[in-house]
Amino acid sequence: MTAAVWWLEWRQAIRRPRVNVLSVLVPLFLVAAVALGRAPAPHASLVYTMLFTFFGTFGAGIPWARDVERGWIHRLLLTGIHPISAVAQRWAASALLDLFQVLPSLLFIVVAYGADVGEAARLVFGVAAGLFVANALGLLVASIARSLAETALLASVFALLLLHAAGVFRTPLPGSFAETLQRVIPFHYVHEVIRAAVGA
Amino acid sequence: MGRDGDAARAELTVRARGLAARFKGRLALDGFDLDVAPGEIVGLLGPNGAGKTTALRLLATGRRPDAGSLELFGATVRRSVGPSVRRNIGIAGDEPVHAAALTGWENALGFAMAAGLPRALAETRVGALLDRFGLSPDAHRPVSDYSLGMRRKLLLLEALVHEPALLILDEPTGALDVQARALLGDVLKERVRAEVAVVLATNDLAEAERLCDRVVFLHAGRTVLEGRPAELISRLGGRTRFEFTLAAARAPDIRVSGVEIALATAAKLVAHAINGSSPLPALCEAIQRTGAAIEAVVVRRPGLDDVFLEATGRELAS
């Protein structure tokens, strides 16, 4: 199996220093504003969960939709690379890149809220897993949307619905269907590790 | 089909029968047949919207036909196209799409690896082709800094790098300078000697006449004529073509002995004569009698554009 798509993704990431710097600074500023603004921990954890989910969903969906629109994906697939392999490589590269870009934000959360080593480790692994899921959602949405605007709209709608179903915006009644449902939504666990790290 | 027929069929690189494709509800290609043997260059010619690009997309397995069958390298192309088929095809489409942030070298290497070449071999071939296409000095500049001609060269290089058995080229010389066109001609001749089959679509008739073993004229999604360029042109006999650029209120209606009016509009009149250029004064006089002003006249031997005009009554450029 050729890893050409993986290689191309990383080379493109290296060649876009401005995008990389912005991708590190924007979430970092938002996290810093919430943490230093002494927002209540439950509210802060909600903002961070939404931030990382949208970061992953949009970070994968918008570039994929743009590359489909301009014919780049089609060109790659015509080289004979298997579509599943191409998507998997793109997904893995995009999610890992997102993780590197939010690592300073995660470090800031750990320091600002005084999380211990165990909480910090769970935070990094939980958010990494969340980014993989969010990237998968972004790619899925982009492949059914017909334009960049439609991708952005659908990504927002699906991400918000999943966050809602994950119990990020409210606590479901014990024993209810909503409580059962939230346990199968990966973002629920992302929210849990963030809550633990910020002491919510 | 007998054994000889089967053998001949298996030897074909491309065998398309009755291909049809709809584009936005319109039949863009209808009943398209094509055989291409190894070592043959076939040109698809026709006005814009004739179906050339659609035909190339089908042959490149870039989209499925709505009807008909396609065999590539002796095997029927099914719903799911395997990598072994696609890795045998080199495609240079009508738009040079690249990763703009990456350098020319990185783009070419990425495509070579995507086509299944091991990294070391890909680097060797990319380096050699960058040299050959004169892109080496700019190989490590981002493609966003490239001119359209340079991006077109890079696209051709990416189509050639994995040494495919079938090359599909859409307007390959578009935006190329004279030297690059000549180079492309040389490269194609080399590949043809190595039994590579080439299908190209072009609006450059001189290029088609120079490069192609066979041309297929498409019009409104259908094949209207097919043959070797020299043979098709020779069917027009030793005619002479007169092309008048006119300033007229309406298409002049004229008749001159020994002259056939192939096309007449208020802006242009094309006529063919069998007696060399001798009917020119009579033609000029007849046109001027209608009140039309002659702005320019071109007299030359007929070309592929006249073949298309004769077959369809329409200009190839329309």
C-alpha cells in the first residue's frame, strides 16, 4: 500500500507555516481567555469540548470539500490508489496534525487548572480520540455536501447535534434514553476528561 | 468473434463500444466507439461541447458510462476499477490541478508514489523528467509561483512518470510554448515506440495532423468521421481553400463556376475550388457584387477543418 496521500498531507502542512501558527494560536487564545477569565469550570469545559470538536470537524471537512471541488481528490484517485486507503491516510494525517496544533492549548489547560499527571494524560488521549472522531465526521459531511458552504453548515449542525446527544449541554435524567444514548457518543468521553482536567 | 478476432481484441489497449454519458441532463456522448492499439496515437477533434472531454473521462475511468462497454488492456472495466488498471493509465486533464503550496518536485513525487512507484524509483524518474521538461531550476519552488505553461508541463510529467501503457491527454499543448510543444511531440513519439497507446483531445488541428495516426471527429456527442489525417484530407482531392473575412449585412449568396461554397455567414465565407487559385478573382467579384466588403482572404490547401466542414456543414471552431 502506498502512503502517498499521508506524505502529501504532511508536506503540505509543513509548507503552510502561517496556517499552522494560526491553528495553534486561535484555540490557544480562546482557551486562555476562558481560563484566565475565571469562567466557571462547567462552562469552561463546555467551551473547550465544543472548541476541540469543531476544530476537528471543520479542520477535516472544509479542506476535503475544497479539494473535491477543485478536482484534487479525483486526480489522486485516478492514480489507482484505493479510495478507502486515500481517505484513511488523509483522516489519520489530518487528525494527528490537529492534535499537534491543540497540544499547546491542552498544556495551558493542564497548567491553568492544576490538573495532575493522570488527568493530563487522560486529557491528551481523550482529546486525541475526540479529534479522530471529529475528523471522521468532517470527512463524512464533506463527502455528502455539494459545496464548501454546505459542508460548513452540515458540519455545524451534525457536530452540535452529537454534542447535545453526548450530554455536553445538559445532564440527562438517570436511567433515561438520553443517558443511554450519550454513552455511545464519543464526545461524551471527551467532555468527561476535559471536565476532570478543569475540575468541573 | 473467431480466434483471430479474439486475439486482435485482446491486443487492443482501448476498446469502447456504444459509450454514452449524460451531463446535467444532456446527452454529452452518444454511441461512442473507439479502438486504440498499442503504439497508436488517436486524436479526438470537434468543436467545444462535442463530447471530447467526456469521452476522455470515460476512457480514464474517471466516470462510469450511462451505457455501453469499455475494455482496457483486454479486460472489461466494471463498476469498481482496480488499481492495476488505473496504474496503467497516465492522465493529463484539461485543468492542471496541483497542491499549490507544494513544490513541483513534491507534487510530481507524490503522484508517482500514488501511482505505485517505490520512493527511490519515483525520485529518479521525477528528476529525469523535470530535467527533460526544463523544470529543474524551478523544481523546488511552490507550484503557486508557476506560470500556467509550467503547471501544464508538470501535469504532463505526472502523467508520464509511472510509464503507463495508455496516455490520456486533454488539450496537451494548451499554454505550452513552441519548444515545449516540440518536446511533447518527441516524448510521445518515444512512448509510442515503446507500444504506449495515446488518446488525446485537441483543438489544434496542425498538432493533430502532425501527431496523430488517426483522428475521430465528434459532433454533438456522436462520431461523425474517423480516419488517418492524410487520407481524410486527400478525400478533398487537390482542392484549394479560400477563406474570406467579410463585413456584410447578411450571408452573401453567390455562385461561381468550379467553386463549392462550404460556409457562408455575414462575417465569413469558405469556398473550395478544384482548379487551384484561379477562381479567386471571380469569387472576389461575386462577393463584392452582393455589397459585402472583403477584409481579408486566406488561400491554402485544405486541412482537417475542411474535412469536418465537409462532413457536418459546420466549422470546427464553432
